[in-house]
Amino acid sequence: MRLGILGTLQLAATMIFAAPVGIFGLTRLTEGDIALGAGAVAIAVAMVVLPQYLTTPGDVPMKIGERVLGAVVKTPDDEDTP
């Protein structure tokens, strides 16, 4: 998966919030509280992974723009280049 500049910044912002939750979960796991620790680690992983694969309402205009731009601008074929 290739991320642009905005995608990279979004991932970094998500990591700022997911890292403490993951660290808390790992700490609870090492102290023996398996249910709370595993739950916190699962939440931290979901915070990072889900936005990469789910379409949010903010993504809809960008996807529409990509489709319109793809329909208007045609990429040149390799055979046409000299």
C-alpha cells in the first residue's frame, strides 16, 4: 500500500494515539491481566489498521475525484511512445 503525504501524516497522527494504548496493553499483559491487556492491544491495532482499509465519509469525495480524473485523463499507451 502506497501512502501519499496526507496519508503518511494521518498514519502518524493515528500512531500518536494508538501507541499509548498499545503500551498500556503490553504492560497489563506482562503484569498478568490477560483480558485487559489483550483487549488494549487489539484496540491499538484496530486504531491503526482499520482506517487504512475502511472507507470513511471523508474519503468519498477523494474517491469520486479520482474516478472522474481517471475517466477524463487517459494514460498514454506504451506502444504510442516513440
